[in-house]
Amino acid sequence: MQRYNPKDVEPKWQKIWEESGIYTSDLTSKKPKYIAMSMFNYPSGSGIHIGHAMNYTISDVKARFKRQQGYESYHPVGWDAFGLPAENYAIKTGVSPMESMANIIPGYHKQYKAMGWSNDWEKEISTHLPEYYRWTQWIFSEMYRNNLAYQDSRLQWWCPIDNTVLANEQVIDGKCWRHDGPDDPLAEKKEVKQWFFKITDYADELLEAIDGLDWSESVKLAQRNWIGKSIGANIKFKVVGSNDVIEVFSTAHDTIYGATFMVLAPEHELVKKLTIKAHSKEVEAYIQAAERKSEVERQTTKDKTGVFLGSYAINPVNNKEIPIWIADYVLVNYGTGAIMAVPGEDERDYEFANKYKLNIIYTTKDQKFINYQDIKSSPSKYIVANSNEFDGLTFKEARPKILQQLEDLGSGKAKVNYRMLDWSVSRQRYWGAPIPIIHCPKCGPVLVPDDDLPVILPELTDYQPTGDGRSALARATDWLKVSCPSCDGPAERETDTLDTYIDSSWYMYRYFDPRNQDKIFDSELVKKWEPIDFYNGADHATAHLLYARFIARFFKKIGLVNEAEPFNQFVFNGKVTSSDGSNFSKSKGNGVDPLEIIDNGYGADALRTYLMFAAPLELWTRWDPQGVPGAYRFLNRLWTLVSEYLDAQEGELDKDIEESIKKVINPVIKKVTEDIESNRYNTAIAASMGALNELYKLKAKSLVKNPVWLDAISSLVALIAPFAPHIAEELWQRLGHSLTVHKDSWPKPDDKYLASDNVTIVVQVNGKLRSQLLLPAGVSEEDATQAAKDNDKVSRYLEAKEIKKIIFVKDKIINIVIN
RNA sequence: GGGCGAGUGGCGGAACUGGUAUACGCGACGGACUUAAAAUCCGUUGGCCUUUAAAGCCUUGAGGGUUCGAGUCCCUCCUCGCCCACCA
């Protein structure tokens, strides 16, 4: 008997699959379609790690399962190739990122194939190739034409190491996401002119559609929080002795009679104007200190500080003059960058008022501090006070009336506010898609005509940003100087490149038409294949997934797609950590290399099976060094069963053994089908293991070459094929099947053998387990009761007792209640 | 501070709408095969429990409740994880 050796089996089939192209999808097929994919990979010099092995196996299993079920299953592959690491490497070494990618990506091809992933390599895409980024640029142009792209000067996060702007989500605990070590400097703020996409126009739509998504709940919640919708009012306060007006956003406008001072963010545009001379020194010092203060300090030191500007505003509802302060607990980015402070009902304002001895007016009948959060959650419980004609009303009654009063006074109106800001898409970096804009001194910014796309990224010798805020492209003079498409005068190209999140927010559509030279993609094809049926990843719960949803909605609006949501199902899977629970990291040297495990002789199949078996997909898994050997043992046992079957003599089976074999295999077919369908891979594998153990017991009784054994073993091989595709293919063909196991092979359970003729009925007395009876399925309550009473183990509890009640659950349990 | 989720053997984890808790795997122990080991195969493996068995009792973070019956539902508390966080 030949031993199971993955080193022979796996490369053999990888080669055959590649040559026969069995994973190449026919996108025009008449079969029902299915597309399963994981978030695509950023190629780096270090190759794939165990986290990648986890991620990509999850979608591969799904894709294989559907392919076996007879779907035209498409498992695409691509590279998120633009981004900082390759550029930083280029700055250090002078090797162009284009060249790095050309060196790195072929290594990934080998690794992906070694893992046995069923990717369609014919349709491979990469975001850094002009054939791809031409359309990334086109999306920018379409956004611009639809008034969804605009340029603005903003205070932006700035990484002092990379000399580049950072998106909000790239700032983690006050530091650049790429430089967040203890010795790394804090991110700074810098005024930069840049391009934005108006994602806020879609905020409400994006928020409302979340409810209908078949996504991991934690991600849906994260998206809701990210969008951060609040309903309130914008209210204007006139400044005493001037025409200036301070506008605030408040969700608690019904407490306005308790507004006893105002607070502006230190960066607020009116601060200078409203500072009277006597206070200017103090104010300037405070602003400078706030600027220098890092975001971390602003967030962690909850101690409120601030200074009085010396001027006053008028509370529109009672005409009281209230002092204007600045304080860094008010954020310039949120709302209007200014608040009306209501110390009687807001904790932060209360603390501030106490510290600086500011007036406090309580607008509740209780005349003590009550957090507005509490009022908001039960507005009919609290009574309004100190609010003129509204005194005595509940907050529930007063809220609309006070808003009406503000509207009548012309001082306020209802307003919905979002935490989410417009998407900053400019990056002052080289390694990205150039923004297709030409700046003309006469015409201003002009779009590069579509026919001139792509704007090709020129090769350089020095990739270092210029340090004046512009990317290295500013040095490529030949490239930079162009004539204006509109007036033909001398002009310059935009030197910013597009945020790589744009590349990744539309790639799923390009998968359906990767080589199209005329259009971003063939809409008819995409409309046939959208949405992505299955998508998974362990990161990017907010930014990437939200941006992709935004782009999908935009594509729908301009008629490119039919579905507003790009991903039907999204699984936010867990990661793999080292055995002690800490993250794998290169610096700690505790990483586990998937290729090493394969090369050690365990093979990709055992690795894949272990990863899918260790825990439910959403859970984080600790790496268990014994796990892969365990999975290997299981596959080896299957190999042995098949080999012994092939060596067996032809023969007849006893009817009851035949029956037993069928009753092992049919329920497991049903279970594995349901479990993979609902992403419970771990229990699917457990059930297959259980079935194999049962077949081992039956094999000891009688193993002969016979259709019943062949059918059972073949079915089991087909069931594990999504997890362990190589060994499954090998055994499948050894069993005599001429076609591949990976297409149209999924077994269907025979209902006749799903339920057994006899069932174990549990007998309880007063809810305690006393005995188990093997009775015919569907046994009546009367018969079951009689059988229970006749049973020694039960009857001894019934002696001299009165039976009060009998609970009977068909085919499951009988509970005799006595006193 | 807010939100979400989770606490089950030595470990990873099973248990569908309440109905045999601990499936499956790892580890451990015993046996077979072997000169020996590895590999493989066959057993045992929640606790009280000490040689086994029988019988019994206990056991899903803690305490209480609902129910014939609770890992599952309700209340109180503890612990851990994740996400958001001076968001007006």
C-alpha cells in the first residue's frame, strides 16, 4: 500500500489543474453563478503568512463547495499593489516600485498555488498597472463631473516620517498607522490643499442600508458608529456689539435656556476676531499650546482647560449675554466647531463651569445636574424649568416647541449631523494613481480628457517626497509641464496621487472584465454577476467596506451597475495569534510560515483543514503546533480507508451492514452541506471525522468492493474536497471516477437513510435522567410510557408514588413527574 | 465613559426553535505491532472516586428566578475580549 505523501500528491495536482484550467470561470456560462472572494492582498517582500492562509482558504472553501454543487464558481485573484511600503522601499534602495512589484508578485503566484487555492489566474488584476489605474483615474473624473469631487484646504493629519497626509482612520492613538511604535513621533496637523469625494452626500443612504446587510454584526455596528448620525439643530448666537454670528450644532436644543456660555474650538475661524485686546496674549498662548498638544493628550487628559475671549454672545431665547470661551474639548471637525454650553445638563460643560466659576442654570424641575443622555432616553419623565413659557412641560412636549420658537426667531433650524467627513482622496506620494487633473493658471483645475487616460506614472530616480508637501512627481519636470486641455496655454499636472482605498473600492467589478480597454467594465456582464456572493476579511471593518459601498452606490447612480450594495454576505473572520495569544510578528520571530509547514511534509491540505477546523470563522484562533499533525492524521486515515477498499475483494455485504453504511454517510452529507452553506466549517469537518470513524468500525466488520462502500467512500471524499482538495482529487480518481472531484460532484443525501428506525428516548423522572430506551421511531406516548414504566431503572423511582404528569416529546424524551 | 460579544474538561471547541452537556480534535494514559523507536491500529479519559464495576450525587464564571426540564430564557453581580470614545 502506498503511503499518503502530500509532497507527491499536491504538486502533481497543482500542475494538472493549472494545465487543464479547471478553475478558469466562464463568465458567460448558463450555469447559476457564484463568486466568493477574500479581500485582495498587498504584495510585500515577506510573502504570505498564516493570516493570509486563513483568509484565503475561507473563501476558497466556499468557492470550491459551490463549484462542486454545479455553480459556475469564480474565485478571483488580484493585487492591491499601490501603497507606501513599496515606495518607502524605493526611497531607501532606489529600486522602482514598479520593478519591486514585478519581482514580488511571481513569488505570490507560487505561494497561492502551493496553498491549493482555486484562483482564476486568467483574470488576475493588479491595481498598479496602467490598464487598471486608467479606470481608477476615470472614476475620479466621473466623480468630478458629477460634482462629487472637490478641492479644499483643510487641516489634515500629517505624518512627519512619511511627509504625507493621513486619513483620519490612518491615525491610530495619535500616531501614523505605519509608525505607531513607542519611539515613533506623533502625527501632526498641517494645512493642505487637497481633493475630496463627497461621501457625506450618501451618508444617510449608507446608514439606512446597513440594516439589510447579511454581514457580521460587529461590522454593521462599526459602520453605524463611523457614520455617526445625530439629529439636532443648528442655532445662531449673535455676538454683542458686532455683526458676527456664532453657529452651533446641538442635539439638546431643548436645554437652550440653560446655555450660560459658549465655547469655540481653538482653531475656530472667529476666535481672533472675537478676542478683545486685554485677553489676546492669553488666548494666543492657549491656541499655540493646543496646536502643540497632540491628539493623544487632548483625548487622554480629560481635564478641561480654556480661556475667556472677553466678548459675549446673546442667547436668542432669553436675550441674556453669555461669555465666549475657547477650549480644546470642543473639536473643530465636528458639527460647527462651536457649542452652546449647558452646564446644568452636560457633564463636560458642568466640569468646565465649575472649574472657571461660570453660571449654571438647571432647566429641569429637579434643579440639580441631570445628564442630557438620561433626559434623551426618557424625555417624558423630566419636567422643564427655568425656560419661560415652557416651564412645566415634559421634555418630550417641549422639544418640538422650543425648536419651533428658534425657527420663528430665525435663530435655528433642525439639522442632521454626521461624524463621518468627506473622503480625502489626495496623497502627496509617488506610488499611486496620479490624479487626472491639470492646473492651468487661466482656467484653474481642468480634467485630463478621458481619451488621454491613463496619466502614466513616470519612472523616477528619486522617490523621496519633495518635503514642501508635494510628492516626488513635482520633480518630474517633463511629465509635469503640459499644455492646458482647455486653452492650450502652459499648465502643470496635479502632483497628488489617489488614496489607495479608491483602488480597492471598485476592484471587485473589474474582476468581471479585467482586460477591457474601452470601458471600466462591461455593465451587462457585471449586472449578471453582481453582487459578490461571499466576501471575507479580518480587517477594514469601516474604511474599505464603507468606501466600496459608496462607490457601488455611485456606480448605480451613473448606470454602471444595478445593485447598490456590492457584497451580499460579508464574514469578518478572526485572526491567528501565536500560542500565547500575542500577535505573530516578524520582529518577535514567532511567526509561522505556511510554506514551511507544507514543506515539512504535512502539506497544504492538512494546513487548510486545521485552520478551518480549529475554531468558528469569526473567532480568533491561537496557533496550536499539534493542530496540523492532527488534521494530517485525519487525512491519512481517509487515505488508508480508500487504499484498503481498493485492495479488497469484490463481494456482497450483509443487509444490516449495508444499511449501517448508508446511515453513516447520508446524515453527514446533509450536515456538511448545511454547515458549509452557513459558514460553520469547523463542525462540517468534525462531522466528516466522525463519519470516518464510524466507517472504520464498519470496515473492521466487512470491507468488500461493492457499490455501497464505493458510494459512501466517494461521498466522504467529495465532502472533504473543499478543505483538502489535493488528496480528495487523488483519492477520487483512484476510486475510478474519470472526471475531477472539483466540479459537479457534490453528493445529495438520500432521505430514506437520514432518520433511523429506532430512536433513543431519554426517560427522566422529575427532570432527572434515569434511563434511555431504544424504541421504534415515531413511538406513541402510550407505548413509550408503558416501556418506561416497565424499565427497572425507572420503575424503582415510581414505587409508591403518584404520577402527576407525563411530558412527552416525540422521539426525544419522556419526563415522568411525581410528587 | 458608551456600545457589542463571550465565559463549557488539562487545551481548541460541540450542543438546531429550552429536551441525553462535554460531539470532533489536541494532550494524557493503557494495549497491539516492533529487537527498539517513529508511524499506524484498538481502547480509556469532567469531578466526588482512591483497581474495576454497579448505584448515587455534583458540574457550563457567581448568585437568584421562570419551567416538568435551563449551557440556552429573565434579573443581579464578577471577569475577559473587541469596537468607538471630550461627537455637543
